[in-house]
Amino acid sequence: MRAKYIIGGVIIVAFLVWGTTAFFQTTIQYVSLEEAAASDQTVQVMGKIDFDLVNYDSDESRLEFVIYDAEAEDETTARRLDVVYYGVVPGNFDQATSVVVKGKNDGQGSFVADQMLVKCPSKYQGEGGEYQDGTLHDEAVEAASEA
């Protein structure tokens, strides 16, 4: 009877170790532009798009653009990263304020993105450019449901 508990415990521990290892292998780190440019592993990086340096080749479905440090005070002196993305350009790409790309350095000076997430806060802004207040929205919904 005791052997069954030991075997069961070993199986549970083995599954916990396997599950933890699998989880950490699937998580992708956010890194800086410098780390993304030097990394040979898949990473995520966020930056603002330099729209003067965007080029899309529809024959190859190849989007080339440059991102720069989103927290930089001066866009002209900010660290930059050349990005290449193969696939359909997101519909709101031209309205984006920043982008998150997931991929890795190709060893040729470009970051090849497998996935791209466009950050576009305009849909959360009011007509005057102000952002919506979630608390005020919840209060208005609650007041409407009481009426």
C-alpha cells in the first residue's frame, strides 16, 4: 500500500516539474531595443513607429519599418530597430502610436517579427482627445439601470 503512495507522489512531482518547465519555455520576455537587436532567441519588444521609414511589398507580403524607443525624449537620437514582418498589415497600422513585435534577430541587422500587436489608443479617446474615465462610465451605467 505504501508503494502506491510513493509512486503516485513521484508521478505528481514529475508532472509539476514538466508543467513548470513547459510554462517557462512558452513565456516570451519583453526586452529593450538593444537586447532585441542582439538576441538570437524569440523576444518581444515595444517601440514607436517611424512612419517615414515604412515600406510594404505587397508581392511578398513584406512590411519593413523602423521602431524607436517609446520612452525616448528626442525621436531623432532615440535607439532604433529595423523590423521585418511577413503577413497582412493590420488595418489600423497607420493610426498606431506604438507596436509590440515578437520575433528574433536575423543576424543581418534586422529584427524579424513573427507576430505584431498594434497599439492604437484613439478608440479609447473622446471627441476632444480626452480619455474615457472607467469610473464615470460605470456610474452612468448603474444610474441608467436604476432608472
